Amino acid sequence: MYLSISIDVSPRDGAAFAQLAQQADRIEQAGADFVLLAHETGAGTLEPGRLEAVVTLPWIARRLATPVVVAALPAVHSVPFHIARALSAADFLTAGRVGWLPLLQGGARFDAAYGDAYHLPPGDRVAKHDDFIRATRALWDSWDQDALILNKDSGAYLDSAKVRRVDYRGPFFATMGPLNAARPPQGHPLLVRDLDDVAGDDGAGSAIPADVVLGGADRLAGVEARGTVRLLKVTAATLEQGEALVRDGKADGLHVAGPDAIERVEALRRRHTRRPVTGATARARLGLAMPANPYSKKVPA
């Protein structure tokens, strides 16, 4: 059984990073498989954390040495080039244990900070969410997986024939590329989705399949099990029912929410042995395929 938990602290507290470190150390010992750098609302949905996840991720991943570490991002307010570069670096630093969670929730906070130009009508928010994901992935795909050579003897750094412009053009984003960072060890960091995040936006959900999804039993019921890790959201009140649904194959694991989440994860791990960690990256560990690179061309010998 996979176990997932969110972690977030207030930046206004002078001891924020000390608190974050203490929580991370405890979660590492508890045996969580996924740690989301995200803020949980009282309604059970997720928002970008109060500490910026892209900044926090490389630091906290040193303490979270085993789980997949997932950065929750404001999908409408993030810039593909910045996110692609930052997550590529983090994926290399963690040897392929990074995920990203583009979110629509919590957008009002970012509208106030970024200005009216970022405010969108509800009907456009999911479209921009998806365009952000596609543009970011295109930048990762501007490098072939084996473009880096790093041969000290010859002095060769990369095969330039395997790095290219992608000229991505979408409804909200356009990027020429290439990215000034190599394709991540996972090809693309794991795409994680909170199914409650986009479900209420004019009834339209994201058109892009995710590698890992979180949601209630009703939402997970519509997700194809093959090729996707399904995490059922539970609280203390629904924990027993959630364990039963995992046993019945209706979910692959639990995302534990609530103020006592760490205690619940610790208790769950005592009852359910952690799956053996196999494979060099999170994708290999979870049995998820490496994403194909649509821009890649075979270089003649």
C-alpha cells in the first residue's frame, strides 16, 4: 500500500524551516511513499504551499531521502521555462524522485500578487493549466535522454545533435527552446493531480492524463487503473473504509489528510509493509513508463 501526506508550514513563523525539517524527518521515518509540498484546505482540497515549493524542494529532499517529493505549483501563474529548469535540476539532485502538482485552487492569492493580467474567467483556467503542462514538457523534450556525454577524458559535454528547438505554440504559452538544462532522469517528473482541483471548473477537467491521482472513491472510480497510481483521500473518520477499498483494488494507496496525518501514516505503516523500493527512479519504482520524446530524431551513426 502506498502512503501519501502533505507538508506545509507558515512562512511568518521564524522557526518555519526548523518545523519543516522536524516534520520531514518524522515523515521519512514513518515510511511515506509520497510527500506533497502543498497546503491542505479545510475542505480537503490542495493549494500551493505557503512556502514556495520549487524553492523548498531541493532543500527538503535531502531530508526526505526515500519518498517521491511533489511540488504543488500555481498552474495559471507559473512560467514553463522557470518550472522546467527548476524541476529538471531537482530531479537530478534526487536521482529521479520528483513530482509536480499544477493546481488551480488558491489562485486568488496569486492574482493579488501578480496583478490583473493573470486573472482568467473560469472557462479558461483549465485550458491554461493544460497548456502550461504541455509547454513545460516540450522544454524537457528539447533534449534527448542521452544527450549528456560528460566525458572528462575527451572534454565532451554533450551531443549537440540531440539538443534542439521545439517551437511550442499553445493558446497561452509559446516557447522556442531548447531548455538550458538537461532532460530529467525520469524524462518528465511525475505529474500528480488532485481530482477535486479541476472538477468544478465549468464541469471540464484536464485533458492530460496524470501519473498519480488523488481523490475520493467516486472520483477514482473513473480513473483507468493501468498506468496510473490512484491515491484515495482519507481522514481519521474514513481511514478504515479507505483501507478496505485498497484491499479491494479500488485504489493503490491512501493520501492521509487532517491534523493528525503523520500519526495516521505511522500507524498505517505498522500495519502495512512498505513495497520494496526497486528501480533507480520513481517511475521505475512505480512501474510507470518513461514518457516518449516526440521531438527526438535518430542521429545517423
